Amino acid sequence: MSDQMTEGYITEDGRKIGGTLMEMKNITLRFGGVKAITDISFDIKEGEIRAIIGPNGAGKSSMLNVISGFYVPQEGEVWYKGAKRPQMKPYQVAQQGIARTFQNIALFEGMSVLDNVMTGRLNHMKTNMFQQAIWKGKAEKEEVENREVVEKIIDFLEIQSIRKTPVGRLPYGLKKRVELARALAVEPHLLLLDEPMAGMNVEEKEDMSRFILDVNDEFGTTIALIEHDMGVVMDLSDRVVVMDYGKKIGDGTPDEVRNNQDVIDAYLGVSHD
Amino acid sequence: MFYREAGDFKTTYADDNQTFPIKFDRYRYYAVLFFAFLIVPFVINDYWVNAVFMPFLIYSIAAIGLNILVGYCGQVSLGTGGFMAVGAYAVYKLMTAFPEVSIFIHILLAGGVTSLVGVAFGLPSLRIKGFYLAVATLAAQFFLVWLFNKVPWFYNYSASGQISAPERTVFGIAVTGPNTAAWATYLFCLIFVTICALIARNLTRGTTGRKWMAIRDMDIAAEIIGVDPLKSKLSAFAVSSFFIGVSGALFFSVYLGAVEVGEVFGINKSFLVLFMIIIGGLGSIFGSFAGAAFLVLLPVLLKNVLVGMLGWPTDLAAHLEFMIVGALIIIFLIAEPHGLAQLWRVAKEKLRLWPFPH
């Protein structure tokens, strides 16, 4: 399989992948004199799990920040759903149906799990402040409708028992799960996961992997993830982008990438003699 | 034994969303409302209204307003006194310009005017946070007080520079001016407090409140989930200033009757209301009430004990009062930084398990 395809394909395990959902064209991002990303292009197709890997400082998180609107690249274009995306603020990106999680958890510590996940529904709630001040009627109805959606996600991620617990009191692994729940509550078309398994033990990693696969399978959500655990990446993802020093050095299925000489060099090092 | 959710099954999400999910809490709340509306007005006298109830009720509104901004949305403000002054002057101008319109509407309009002023002074919050924002709102405090002193139009060119409330009636009963009955002013304020508390509760348990709290807890994550920071910060300033404006309007028209802006709505007032919500508990409606009660009642109580019971000279008692209140605030903040509301929560947790704590 090559990375030039514009149409969908069938994965090894028989899932059907659709056309291009998002395409990054020649993205270059500089911080002053430092080039974080140099001329990178790749695409994300509808329904696939796309991994971005690379050694520390390769520019993976910067790439995710470009997609979610935190960084504005100096050169290059972002295409989303077949149209060039104008420069927009992160909350506008969210309104387009792109949700993400963070490398170091970014939950609302003072709020309960339920409230955290409910914030994910913001863009689905349309009542204005006056209707909410009265509460009875539209606001309450809307709250209940969205609560039903949220409860499904809470069931799905098996966090029913902690729904009223303040997030600040939860252990690390559960916080990661709540963050995923919040991102899912957006009902995103594209879900960005920044190191969803960082700092987890084997069981937690297995749980999380299962959730990621289930999300992709049940909701058909397109997922782009950054991960360091190679075993996980190779098992989960349909296609992999490999970055090193801000450049793309490989792109393809896990097998293709694994046998790519540049990738092996970047991870294992080369002798300079 | 009686205070727990066990056995009290909720079968709809609407039930689960209610303000007091535990039955006992709900009955207690109805009991308080019943007591406040149907018993207190019949037994109240001038001393109780002027020394205790009226300042408590009016400060409660201001504390709820400030709590929305500081406690729920995380934007520190020291402009409360200035915004209360806006409410007071707005209601004064409206009362004198349109005497035939009900005072009830005037007070709501005064809240609206304050809300606009609050949004204008909230604009810097998009760029600056924390202490720096506090300093920016401090500018609002001093500017507004200066403005009301400087421009005679605001006090209708009166010789003293003061504003004083003419008599206005609701259903033929005087609520402002010199000839008011204790129960009338009390009920008038109580109605506003009840409405404000309900609105605040409804806003904070819904989408608007979650947006505010998201901004408070982590603004970057809030933005990534789709919260427009400008809109939600300004909406917090608007709602907060509305409440503070209403309380300023009541403070001037119903409680004091005549006001000299520098004295009444100075920086001291800003700090007083801020202390109320810190002591009461940030991010809690109950905390706003508790904090207001604490800082209104404590001086009255101390004065009664020191002067009334122990027979100390008034000036000595007044100075001691300052020191005791100050010391109590410090002790309080060390012992329970999350305020009276947290004590209340802990007590309720304990009560849920009582008498078998395991």
C-alpha cells in the first residue's frame, strides 16, 4: 500500500476505510529559528486508526497542535472534509468535530466526572442563557437528552461508579479514561489522542487499547494517535507516520514502516564512521 | 439515619439533576423558605431589619454575584464596590427620571446597566489573568467612584453631592424613603434574594456553569472542547455584575436611603464582599449566604456581647471587634481554606454515615 492513495482501502482485518478525511499539505512550523516541523504531508482517511510515531522531540505533539488549532503553521495547508481549512481558533476546530486528549491530563479538576464529560456536549446544546436561568422547559429537556448520550459513553468506558466523584480525587489511569470519555462526548469525526497510554501499566494499556479499538469499531470514529509503545502502535494502527527531527521519514502500514531502513536508523541509531 | 440517598431511587435524569437530591435537604429548604416568607415578616422589628436581615440579604446577592465571577469562572475582581455604585446610581437616575414606573423594574434595569458596565471592564480578562486582572478591576473601582463624584449629572446637581431615595411604593406599600415598615423592606429584599439565588443555581448547574468552571479549571482544555473563552468570560462578568448591580441598587434605595459614593461604595466594600465569598466558600451558592451571614452577624454579635453584656466602652469594643474579626478570618482560612461551604459538605458526609461510620 502506498501513501498516495486518495480512495479507501480494505484493512488486513477486513475493515473498510473511506476516503480522505483530513490532509496535511507541506506543513512547516517554526518557533523563531527552530524548525519543529519541516515540510510534512500526510493524510488521514475516514474510519482508520492513524498513528504518528517518532523519537522524543520529533515534532509529533506539535503536529497534533497544528491539527487542533493551537499552532498556526508558517507554511502549508490543512484540508478537512475536502475543503481547505481557514485559520481558526481551537474552539472553532472543536466545533468542526475534532476532539482530542492531552499528553498530561487536562481535565477540569474541580468538577465531577459527569460534569467533565457533559462539557464535551457543549456544542450540541443550543439553549441560551435566559432559558437556562429559568431551567424548567427547554434547558432541562436539553440537559436530560444530552445526559442520556453521556451515560452511554460512561457505560461504554465502564466509569459508572465514579460519575459523581470530583476528578481531582481519581487515580491516574481513571483520569485518562475520563478524558477519553470527554472527547467521545463531542461525538467527534476525528479523535486525536496524544499518548493515551503514557505512564500506564500493562493491564491499563490493554484496557485502553481495547477502548480505542471499540471506539473505532462501534462509532466509526477516525482516530489519530501518538504513542511511544511500539507494540501498541503496531497492533492498533492501520497506517503509521514516522517523524524524526521534524521530518517525515516513513509512512505506511505497520509492516512497511517496521522494515523501513530510515526508521530503523532513527530508532536504533546509525554508526557515523 | 434519616439523611441518606439509600432507598431514594431516581428513575429519571431530571430527578437526578435536581438541586437537593436528598429528601431531607429538600424539606429543610422548603422549611427555610416557609420560615423566611411567612413567619419572619410577622415578628420582625426595625432593629433586626436594619442591623441583621437587610445587610445579610443584600450582601448575599452581591456575594452570589461575585462568587459567579471569582468562584465559578475564576476571574478575580476587586471592582465590586464600583459595580454596586453603578447599580445605586442607575436606580437613582431611573427613579427620579421615571417616577411612575415601578421600583421593581427600576432595580432590574439598574442590574442590566451594571451588567453592561461589567462587560466593558471585563474585556481585559481575555488577555490577563489572576492578580493582574485583579489590578485591572481595581481600576474600575476607582474610576467609577471618581466618575460619580465628578459628574454632577449623576447626582442630579444636588448641593451635597449625595443621592437620596425618594419614596416609592409596591402595591401601595412604601419600600423606599423615610416611611417604610420593617416587614415591607425585608420582604422586598427577600424576593430579590430568592430570585437571584434560583437564577444563579440554574445557571451554574447547566451548560453556562460548566463553561465557566471549565475556564476556571483549565482554560486550554476548555477551549479545545469548544468553549469560546471570550464569550463565556464576558457572560460571567455580565451575570455577576447584574447581581452586584441589583444588590447596589437595593443597598442604596431600600437599605440606606441616602448615599455618598466614596464612603459607601469604596474599596472597603470590594474587599468585604470578597472576604465573604472566601470565607463562605468559592464556587458555592450556599457559601455566598454563609459568608454574608458570617461577616454581617459576627460584628453585631461581638458588639452585643462586649458592650451589652460585659459593659465595655463602645470605642474599645469597636476596636476589639476589628481585631477579633480579623483574627477569626485568618484562623478560618488556615483551618478550612475552602470555607464554610466545605465544613457544611463535610458535616453532610458525616451525617450520611451516622451513626455507623463504616
